[in-house]
Amino acid sequence: MNRLFKKSVSLFVALGLLFSLLQIGQAAAATVVKVPDGEYSVPFRALKDNSEDNSAAAAFMELNSGKLIVEGGQMTLLFKVNNYEWYRYFGHLTPGKSKSLDPADYTESTPLSTEPGVDLFGSPMEEYYATFSVPVESLTERIEMLMHIIVKAINYDNWYNVQLSLDTSKLPLIPADSGGGAGVPEAALEQLDEQISVVQSVYEGTTEGYADGDYYPGSKVSLYSAILSAQETANDAEATPEQITQAYNDLVTALANHERLKVAVDRAALQQLITEATDYADNIKIVGSHTGTAANGNNAVVWEGETPKSNADNLKSALSAANSVHASASATQFTVNSHLNLLSKSLAAAKSFLTTKETVPLIVLDSLQAGTKSSLASYFEDNADVLRSNYYVYEHIVWRNIANVDKSSVTYSRPTKDGAYSASSNKAVEIPGASGSDTWATQLTENRDATLPNTSGIIPLTFKTLEPSVTQTVYLSFNGSLLTALDAKADEAQELLDDTSEGNAPGQYPSEARSALQTAIDSAKATAANLGSTRLEISGAATALQTAVDTFKASTLQGVNYSVAHATYATFSTMDGYLLKPASLSTVNGETYATLTIKDSSIIPEFKVKQNGDYVDAAVVSANEKADTRTVKFKVENPGAMVDAQVKIAQGAYQATHDIRLNFNGVDNSALSQAVSAANALLRTAKAGTEPGQYPAQAIAAFKLAIDTAGEEAVRIPGSQQQTDAALAALQSAAAAFKATVVPEPVKEPEDGAYTIDYRILKFGTNETSVMQDYVTTPARLDVSGSKLTVSITLKQDKEITALKFNGAATTVVSRDPAANTRVVSFPVNNLSEVIDGWVKIEWPAVHYFNEYDIQLKLDAATLKKIESGGGGTDPGTNPGTDPGTNPGTDPGSNPGTNPGPGTTPTAPTPGTGTDTETDTDTGTGTEPGANPGPTISFSDTKGHWAEAAIQKAVELGIAQGFEDGSFRPNATVSRAEIAAFLSRALKLDAAASGSAGLSDADKLPAWAKPHILSVAGAGLMTGYADSTFGAGDTITRAEIAIIVARALKLTPSANPTLTFADASQIPAWARGAIAAVAEAGLMEGKDNNRFDAKAGLTRAEALTLIVRLLDALHKEQA
């Protein structure tokens, strides 16, 4: 290839590249430029706001002191100002904020250094010069500054906006997206020479500026630098081909970057606004157009949809200027944006002055204090039109009986800012074409002053009547609609208030909040009733009322669950049981307050909360001596953090103050707290070792870790119910696993013979009793013959239990009793300590229940009893169990008369998915729950329990006992058999050793409970169900116990009871009279939120507390 051909190709490539980049530059709306890291001197200008002219602030700045520091792409401008002591504020616009005169939108600049000097008046200044630094977001955009300058010598005090414009002409600008250009793999010296020539030509033809097609000032610096570098290589006789190629490609890149610095002014937004503004301007109707009074100036009659001429003219002027800028080739982006802003404001102003009309009642008063309308109201139509054009306000009124009015005498005064009236009088303007034969339509101008945007809405008007000739003065109020609206809002607020109640429970409101709202309602009502109320008074009352309503709504007591945590450890405090859940949170004047109730108030004389570093007594809201509770209220300084508190316990010789922490995280941790308490009780009694009853050391350590982990939920902020439920499940699993590690007692295989043995059927893989337990009777029969052990059990539902397997093999049918629907089955076992895997299939068409699931059977070797020879043998079904066909719930649809118990609808287990998941309560296997020999006052799980005192008294009286493991289980659900035993012992009834008391299941009653059941049945305190069964294992409900207590005290049930419980509508009709009687006697109360919860089961603690109260009431009667 010859040199001439190469030169032509090079020129063609360069021109082609230049042309393509030209198109890119023209299409670009804006270019972000940068300079390499370093320090550069950069002069700047201080410009008037939205102007190309210098600001007066330029005299206070050293315009040639600018230094641009670029580091890691971040740009900062350093510069000096003079007369610094005049600067009261100097700040740059905060990113994301809009330009304003509000310092809140700016970031204040602090001087880096100061120097002394002499001010313009010759006075020395210690701090005359100051050096500032401000961030530079873009080199092509102005820096928005806010200044507050005070010059005391000339009484100058002013805030104003200033823009700093940097002179970038000496900066080596490159585009932010620099790079690119069509480089070549190899370039000859001739190509480099030609490329230098092309780029030199582009350089010489470049015009720097900000108009369309110009290049940003500073763009030539970088291009010139690239040219010099390429020429140096071209002139180097020893330059290698690689260096020549590199120089060529660097020059191509420099040219590409240069073209990216071409200014492209974006006119799209301006064009769009011009189109919108033109369409609006073409449809403007000037004030007075409708009535032909446009030439009357301020006396032009205003009509709906019209715009003042001044606003229309301003819009047209701004539109003309915008069109000129849009068409100008020399327009800069700043000019385009300025006219975009100007046109936008002019269009918005024109729209804001578009006249609107509202027809309102016209109220005619003799004075501003008048309580009734004037008799002169007959001279005016009932309604008037209020026309608004931004702050311009006009009223159109129609006169009646105009024949008796001297029109020329009609004058009025305009209201002023302070509610008074202007001293000058004005004439009413007649509305052309709107009057009738005896009517006169006129326009009054209420306001044309921009400083009075909300005038009173009341105009004093004077006129003369002809017969008789009397000068009359009335006050025309155009505020009727506002008064009506205010009155309606006050009614709404009153309805809101009337629908609420005062109290300390969730959903209720503090008394001060209700009083504050009532005061605001009364004030608003008074303003609405005053026909002379001004617009400012009405709007003020409406605002005050809305504020009061909002404040009132925010003050509602919100029910929030909380936990009582240890003062220092991440676990639950033992004081948790003394504080009722949930608490109530309310907000008053932006402050958060908590209200909670203390149980066993008599032994807790002090409850303090830390406030400002000191413990102070919580305010007592109320106290209930009968229930032994106290409600307190205290300020919560930080609802999102733990609240430090102190509880003092004073019980006999025991006096102690406990530091605690309250966690108002809204999570119900009550079940987890109880589980942690029970786990700790179990852990305290566990001993490490290898002896029977002891536990492996590693098992104790693992269980302690599980307890500690669960306890952490007490202090978790924020917490969640899901996390707590997971922690509870994990702790329960850990407890079950721990119990399984206990070293068992050595099992001695029995001698040959027949035995009875207790057993439990478990949910597979757990230590929980399976629902299958209800379908068998205990004890079982064990036959031992050599090494062969065979267990026989009785199934209650022979027809329904269609298959039963243990250790994978079907059981052997020993016998059947079709009449009783039972069968005896047997199966072999290896020993008495193993847990035997099983499977059961149930098909119960009568209740549409079909299911099969895995189970496990566990024998209790400790209960093994030999059947003596000749004793007649023992059927493994003779010990009564619980009839699974009895529904322990209350049938609300039938009145059982004197029967306080549940109905008799057969109930099947809930269908599962192949595993036993139904929960049931073990009511004992032939021994009384809690039948621990000898009364024990101290139990592992009653310390600090709310019913501890009642439990102690019941044990002392021999009414109840604890369990063999040292626990009392106060929260366990109590059965009908247990209640019968408690009542029989408490009332010292004669135990009936025999008989049936009319109970059809008397022969199936547990032996330990049967005498007690028969005695309470004989005393008429408890009776059987409608089918004459007693249902010993069924749960006793709160409704049933209320009837029993009423009978014991011989209380007369109310014939027409009035129940105040929140769930009164859910209380069965057959129990309402008794519940009302025991509640009135103070024996039973509602639960949280005043719910009686009639169908809820009774716990051992609740039952014994009620029985102790029953005994106290009986003793008072006998005294």
C-alpha cells in the first residue's frame, strides 16, 4: 500500500469517526464531565439567583481564589470570602433538597481557616478572610448557595440565594464515560501524521461555551495535550512501531472523548410545557367577559371560570419568551431551564387564579354578637354565591323588596387582617342582566389583598329604606356552610367519644384524654352556634377539634404482651407470675405510658420504675382489695428498650426487693415462661451420676443450655411470636429428651404367674399420652411363663378399632363382649422396660372418622401386682377409664335444666395424617392426681404462683395434695372427679362407700374418687349428665363450677340476671342465673378484658382458690 493511499484511508476513517461522534453529541441531552485526580486553580463567578449577572455577593468573595481538589473522583472547591464577619449563615444545597430560603434545606459550611484584614469601611477585622470548602457535584452545573449577610454599619440584613459558576476553560475536561474510538492493531507513521492533522483541525475549529453545538469550556485542554503527545512520538526518529501505533490510538481516543464533550441543550421539557401552556392560554376567559364588564377594572363583575387579566397577561408574556428561547440556537441549558421554570410558575399562577364558585347560606345579623338572624333578612335572598380567585374573594347577593331600598345608599366595608373593618366604604356593583322586577343582584368585594388570604367572611353593610326613611346596618355572614360543617364534625367527635369507655384496659381511654376531647367538642360547638363566628375562628376551632380527635385516638390503651425478665441475666424473672398480662400502652402528648395490674397486691407494697436514673413509685390507678390486685401506671421513656423496675415482696418474715426488667415487645411469652420455670424446677432436683434416678452429667449440661437458650426470649427486642413458639417447642423437646436419660431402676423379671400392670399409650416418638389411651382400660394383665411375657389389654371400641399391631405383628384376640362393644387382645413383649412400637386403625362411620396412626406402649413396672392363685383372675378392663363417646364440651343449644354438665354428643378424634396428634389430659390410672402421701406445703412449682396462698391452705386442710415428684401442677386442668374429691373433703361430706346415686357409670368410677363422687351427688351439688353418666374424667368448666358453688352456698340464681361481662352473650342460659349470683357474692370474677369465659376449663389453682373462698363464705354465715 503506497503512502498516498494510506493517507486517504486514514483521513476517511478519521472523518467517519468524527461524523458518528457528532451524531452522538447532538443526541446527548447532558454530559457528565470530570477531570483526573489532582489540584487545579479555578476562577469562579457569584451570580444572582436565576441570572447570568453578577450577584452583589461577588464583592464579598475572592473570585480568583478557587482551588478544585479531585480525589478518587470526588470534587471539592476551596475558596476565600472577605468581610467574613458579615456572614451570619453560609451553606450549600443538601443533595435531594430544593432551592429555598430555608436553612433546613442546606448544609452549613464551616470555615477551614480565617485571616485578619480591613473591611470596606476601613475597620479592622480579626476574621476578615475565611476559607470555605463545598462539594462539587458537577462541573457543568452551578453550585447553589444560601447566604445571610448582616452589615450593621448600613443596617443591611438579608437572606438570598447565590449560584457559584466555575470557569472550567483551563481544566483538562474528559467525559465521565471516557474511552472508546476505533483504534487499529497497527499504524504507520504516515497514518499518525494524518491523524494529528485531522485532530489539529478539529481543535482549531472548536468553540467552547454552553450553547448547542459548543464544547464545554476545558474540552480543548485535553485535546491539545493529546496532540502534543502524538507530535512528540511522530517527531521521534527512534520511535518503535508499537509506540507509533499507541500514539495513533491515543489520539483516536482523545478525539472520541472530545466529541463527547459537545453541548446538547435539552429543550424537550420546555417544548412540552409550551404546548400545555399554549392550550391553556388560548382558552382563558378574562374577568368581566361573561358580563361585558372587563373594561371596568376593579369593578368588573367576576364570574365562575374567569381569570384576572394580569395573570393571563403574565402567562402570555412568559409563553412568548419561552418560545423565543426554544427557537434560539444560542440558548444555553441554563437559559432553557430558567424559562421552563418561569413558564411553569406563570401557568401555575394562572390556574390558581381561575375563579371558582360556592353557593352558601346567607346569614343576616344585626350585630356580631347576635344570637339570631336579623329581621332585615327579608331584604335578601336566602343564599349567596362566594367566588374565589386565589386570594381574591367576591360575593354575589340578591336583594328583595328593592323598591323600598335606596340603591345609591348601599355601602359596605371590607374586613381587615385583625378581624376589624376598613375605614373606607365601598359601593356595591350591580351585576348586569341578573336583576328582576323587585330584585337587585350586586357584587361585593371582600378581599383583593394578598396579605389577607383568609378574611373573616363577614361584611358590614349599610343601606336606607324609603318608607320609612331609616338607615339600616346589617352584618352579612357568608360562613353558614362552614358553621354547619363544624357542627357536624363536633357531632362526629361526640359520637366517637360516646362509643368509648374510661378505664385502664386495652381499648379504653384515660380520663384526661376523654376530658380533653370533650372540652374541644364543647368549644367547637360553641363556635358553630355563634352565627357571628369568623372564618379564622371557625377554621381554628375545626383544626383544634381535629387535633383533639387525633390525640384522643392515639391515647387509646393498646393491649401489649410483655415479659418480666431477670435484672441481669437473659431469662425470665420469678416475679413474672405477679404481673398480669397483657399491659396497656397509651400515648399522651407524645409520651408513652404503660398500665398494668399487680396480683397479690397485699404482699407487694412497692412497685417502682426507673425514671431519669432513679427508681420512683408507679402511680396507683386503682385497687381491688377483694381480688387483691392493684393497677399502676408509669411513663415508658423508651418503648423499644427494656424498662428497669423494682418489686418489693413483704410476706411475713420474708422481706425482699427484686430488680427486674420489663420487655414490652408485644410477644406472649407466658407459656414459655412457665415452661422455663418448670424446666428449672426439674433441673434443680436432677443429680449427676450413674445411680438409678440420676442423670448423665452431659445430659444435665445440655438441658441447662436448652433452658438458658429459651430464657433469652425474655429479653429479645424485637421479638416475634414465631420465635417464642419455636423456643417453647425446642424446650419441650429438650425436657422430654432429658427425662428419657434418667438412669432407670433395674428391672427384675417377675416369676411365672399372672399379674396386673399399669401402662400408657403414647404419641409416637414423644412422652405425651395418646388419644388412644381413651380407647383402652387399665391395668393390663401380664402372664409370665418362663422367658415368655404376654400382655393382655381391653379395647373399649371393638367394632371401631379394626386393626391393632405391636412390634409389627397383629394382636391376638382373647375374647369379645359384643354387648359392651369390647374385646381383649394380647401380644408378647421382651421385657417390662422397653417402649413398644404400635399401630392402630380406626373406622367409625357413625362420626365419619377413618384414620390410622403410629403409637407406642410403655409398661409401668413399678405397678406390677401378682394375681393370687384362686383370686378369680382380673379382667384387664375392670379399672374404669374415660368413655371416649362422651363429649366434655357444653352443648349451648340445649338447656339441661338442673344439669350443670355438658351434653352427650359422641365425639371422635380429629382426623390426622397418619400420626396421633390429638391432645388429651391424663386423668389418672386408678390413683388420684396429686395423691402424694402426707400434705406437703412446699412444692417445686408454686413458689411465687398467684394462687400459692390458697394452695397452701387447701393442703393444710387436707383438701388437696401434691405429686410424688414434689410438684403440685397448679396450672393442670382439673377433672369432674377431682372437683368432687375437693368438695367432699372441703365440706366434710360423709363418703358413700356403696350405691350409685343414680349414676349409670357408677361401676366405672375411679376407686379413689367414687366415694367422693357419690357423696357430692347425694348432697345435690353435682349430678350426672342427661344420660345419667357422671363423666369422671371430663373437664369441669367455669359455668359448671359456678352452679356448684351457688348450690353449696344456697344462693338463689337470678331469674333475670344482668351480666356485665364482655362475653355475656356467650354464657349458656342455664348457667346465667348462678353466675350472676356468685359474681355478686364476690366469689368469681371476669378474666382479662372482663371476659367470664364460661366454657373454659378450670385449673387446679383456680378450683382450690374458689373452694377456699367458698369455705370463707360459709364460715362468715355460721359466725
